[in-house]
Amino acid sequence: MRRALRDPSFTIGALIVLTVVGAALFAPAIAPHDATAATLRSRLAVPFSAGHPLGADAIGRDILSRIIFGARISLTVGLASVAVAVVMGTLVGLVAGYFGGVIDAVLMRSADIQLSFPFILLAITVIAVVGPGLWKVILVMALTQWVQYARIVRGQTLSLREKEYVQAARGLGATHARIMFRHILLNALTPITVLATLGIANNILLEAGLTFLGLGVDPTIPSWGGMLADGRNYIERAWWVATFPGLAITVTVLGFNLLGDWLRDRLDPRMRT
């Protein structure tokens, strides 16, 4: 821990992530106002005026409160979509890499087909059919990102399945499931962990972009992408409406990226000094 605290990537990244997570968990207690309450008398109030530390939007809603509650949406989308994608991709990669042959060919060609579809085009198509919504956005992200985890796990499995300890376990009568999950998967967690950490940051950006385009969460729910969309029409005369949500996205993504870089350096023996 002392070595980690001396690393700026870990210190800054952990501080940012813990702050965002704390704000999301205790939003009702720390938010100064109701995030959905509109007060026309405070319409476009400037920062540090009328009881609004970061100002108010076009219908008088407190920006700081909406940013705090918006952290819940961003973290939910980032964590849930990555978790689903990791589970799907890991299972597919393990099965393809361990058994090989026709199973490997079918699964990996399916992954290649998935990679051929641009994310934004697929997201627009799916959400246009099923409609926008929080869990629908999470599902779309997971279905478009499991491939990268599957390819990484498959590559690790192809190299690990021929190791001596795997051959010994097979010779002692261990089942395929035990070998895959006990002896192979546990030794392939390093790249999965690093990629998942960076994937959370990427999905927070994607959720903000989809919501900005009207394809994300419900507009009545406070979200950083929705706040950016609301503030684009007032950027010249009320810069704070869009600037502060944009800064929240930037800082949060930076925090997760710094943690991902630190994990990569710590878990990769070639990066150690």
C-alpha cells in the first residue's frame, strides 16, 4: 500500500473514483437540492448565487444536485455493462480456447461478425426498435463489447492449456470445468481486470454520448449526458449548464483510466522495476 500511495496514477485515480462512488452512494444526503425540482425564479442562475453552488439550468434545477445524482447513472451503466460483457466474453473465450476445433471456429467467426458492426449504428438500430432506457443501454453495450474479452481470454487459454500443471490436472482426472475455471481462468485474470477497468471509463463516455443523442436513459432521470444535451442551447449565455457536467465526465473517466494504467503496470511483470 505504501508503494501504491507513492504512485501518482493510483493516488489520483483512487481519490477520484472514491469521490464519485461516495457521491453516488450518498447522493440524497449530500445533494443540496432535489435534483428534479424546478424553480423558475432560479432559471439560469449563475454559479454561487441563489443557493446554487454551480448554478441552475434553464428551468431552475440545481446543477450540483443533478451532477451528484447523475453519478449514479454513469456508474451503474459503466459497472453493469462491463460486468455482463466480462461474463459473456470470458465464457465464450474459455470454451473456444480450451476445446478448439469446430467450436472455436464457430464462436470466433461469430465474434468477427459482431466486430464488423459499428457500435453507434448497432446502438441506434437496437434502441430505435426497443426504445431508450437504462437497462437497454446496458444490454446494448454488453452485447457489443463481449468480443474483446472473448478474444483476450481465448488467447490466454490457448497458451495456458498446454502448461504442465494443466496437463497434470487432466492426468489426475480433473473435469473440464475444473480445469477451465480453477487452473486456466485464475491465471488469465490480469488482462481481464485491466481491460475491465478501462472499459468502465469508456462506457461512461458512451452512455453520455447516447443520452446526448436522445438514445440513452429517460430524459427525466438526471444524467450527465442529458445535462449536456440540455445545456447545448445555452452555451453562449449560460456556459455553466453544460460545462460542469462535461467536467464531471472528464474527471471521472480520467480517474478510471489512471487506475487502469496503474493496474497494468502492477500486474504485468514486464512493467515492474
